[in-house]
Amino acid sequence: MKRTKFIKYLNENNCGFVKHGGKHDKYINHGNGKRTNIPRHTDIDEDLCNLIYKQLEIPSPKGK
């Protein structure tokens, strides 16, 4: 999945940017306080996307 599309989906699900790390950006789910790191690659593997959805406790997009 393209990183821009992935970040847009996170923002639509009440998740937002916290700060830049070395090679990752930190994001938080504002609804439940869960945090995770997002790599700054142009493409993010689908398995990694699913892991991040699980860490942030947001639903995985169906058919996107």
C-alpha cells in the first residue's frame, strides 16, 4: 500500500502524527491512546499495515 493512502486511512480513523523518529514516524490513536511506529517507505507491506491496524486497534479497510 502506498504510504500516503495508508496515512490518510489512519487520519480518517482518529489516528494522528506525534513526532519524527530516525527512520519512522510515531502515530497515536487519539481514541484509545495506543501508539505505534510507521516506516517512512513509499510502499508499506500489507502484512505490516495489518499489524499496525491491530496495534492501533482500528479496523482493517475492506476492499481498499
